[in-house]
Amino acid sequence: MTEAILEPDLPIIDPHHHLWDLRPLIPAFPEPRHPFIAAIADAAYFTFDQLQAETQSGHRIVATVYMECGAFYDAARDEAFKPVGEVEFVNGVAAQGASGLYGEYRPCAAIVGHADLRGGSAAGGVLDALMAASPRFVGIRHAGAWDADPEVLGPPFHHPPGLYRDAAFREGFAELGKRGLTFDAWVLEPQLGDVIDLARAFPDQPIVLDHCGTPVGVASYKGKLHENFDRWRHAIRELAACPNVTIKLGGLAMAFCALPEDGPAAGHGSEHLAALWRPYIETCIEAFGPDRAMFESNYPVDRWGATYPVLWNTFKRLTQGASAEEKRALYAGTAARVYQLEHLLPAQ
């Protein structure tokens, strides 16, 4: 789907994308492939050049934030410290982007890595190593997405149930605040209560909820998005009452959400996607406000439902009635504040 770029001069900080080389891993996943695997199989190699092609395809992406995805771990390190390799790799990509060869664009200007917080207070040593690996490192994500139906998430994900309520996890979680680090939370919609409980237990810890809280429309949830919408909306409003939480507006083009159901070959345009996503995006913005919400691409995962240009066109259709100040917050300002990138915001 090819579209003219809407509002091409609007500065954007894309606060959530990945880099990886999954080529050695894809053949090991069982057939028939889970829709998540099918969505990323054609982007199994996604590093600097591929990111550059997407982010420089028309919209004014001035900077990006890298989000951990288990890529490029250091095989020579002890298990807990293997994720340091991911931050080291991404810091090199960021250095390439900071060379000035690519104009004002600064890819991976902030890096969100991973540490297994179930290590309790010992996770502090891993956090220190991550901080030493890059001055761009700003926080971690320890994903907690889980469902009793294994077909929902498919074979790549093995998070335990109730992770964010686990005592050892919370002991490790406390180490973040000692270092001024952020925490990205990824759960599925039925688990949002776990994030609410975590946010209330640590009211001074900045938490970013990924992907609008991930409404689910596949496997045992197929056809139930409308049925579960009120439950999702209630949880979002409860979470918004926690002032330490911000939300990422996106992720709805993931295969898990079934928004759309039929994947990348369908070539959906931004008008159609805006109609699908409007109830979710508008609910989140109304609950959190523009200063605590940020649009994200979640690329290349969200290529399931939209090309990169169409994805951002969709968001721009959804904010046509917003003021210039509100747009500045939603597309760049909130991300800049949360991930320490305010120096990269273009002058107004």
C-alpha cells in the first residue's frame, strides 16, 4: 500500500523498534507458523540499513529508541550478563547514526535493554554493566506477556505467569530506581491488573506500558475484541490514575491483536486502520493525556498490519483534531522526556 505522506514536516521520535538477525532461528519454528513468526519471517534480518530504509521513507523521524528483543546476546558471558551484548551492539548502530552522515536523524539515540529482575538485588550488577556498556542506555524491559492458551503468543515467548507480582522480581525491580532507570512493561490485556499493582507498589518508578496494553484477538480470544473492550478500557483508566505510568500508542498492528486479522498481504490503508484503532487510541489519549502518551512503530513486528509510512499516516489521521502542542507531545515530546532525548527535539 503506497500513500502520500501526511504532515511530512511533523518531527517524530519513534520510541519503540527492534534490531535483530533471526535468520538462524526461523527454520527451527514449527509449521504451520504462528502468525507472529509469519509476520517477522520476511524481516528476519533487520539492522541499520533496514531501519534506515523504513524510518527515512517519508515521515520526519528525527530519532529512535531501541527496544530490547533478545538479540545479539554475548555468548561468552555468564547467563545473567549475556544481555550486555545487545546493548553493546546497538550502541555501535547508534554511533553510526550519530556520525552525521545521515543528516539530523539519530537512530537508537536511547537504548532500552534487558535484565532478568528475578535475580533480586543481584540484578543491580547487571544493570551496572548495562549502564557501562553505553551512555545511551536508559532502562530495561522485562516482558511479562503470558496466557494460559499457548496458541495466543506462540513458541517464541516463555514468560512465567504472574511475573510482575513475584517477590524476587520486585526485589530486582527496586534496583531500577536506585539508578534512575526506566521500566517498559509488556503484558496482554487480561494481565493489566499486574501492571496496575506494580505501579502502585512502586509509585516513584517510571513505568511505560507498551502497545496500548495489547488487546488480544487470536486463538481462544478470536472474535472477542468487542466483548473484552470494556474490561480493557477500565484497566487503562485505572492505570492512568498512576502518575508514574506513561503509555505507548501502537502495537495494534501485531498479529496478536487481530487489528487487522489478515496480515501484511492485505495491504490495508491508513483510513481503514484508523477506523479499527480509533477506539483504543482515543481511549488511551483521553485517559493519559498527550504528555503521558507517545506513538510508537514497534517495527518490524507491526509490519503484520501496516507498512511504516501507512502506520504513521494512520496515527496522523487519528490526531487530525489535536493542537500543535498536543501533537508535539504525542509524536516526540513525551518520548524525549521519558527517554532523556530532549536535546534532540527540533526547536519550535
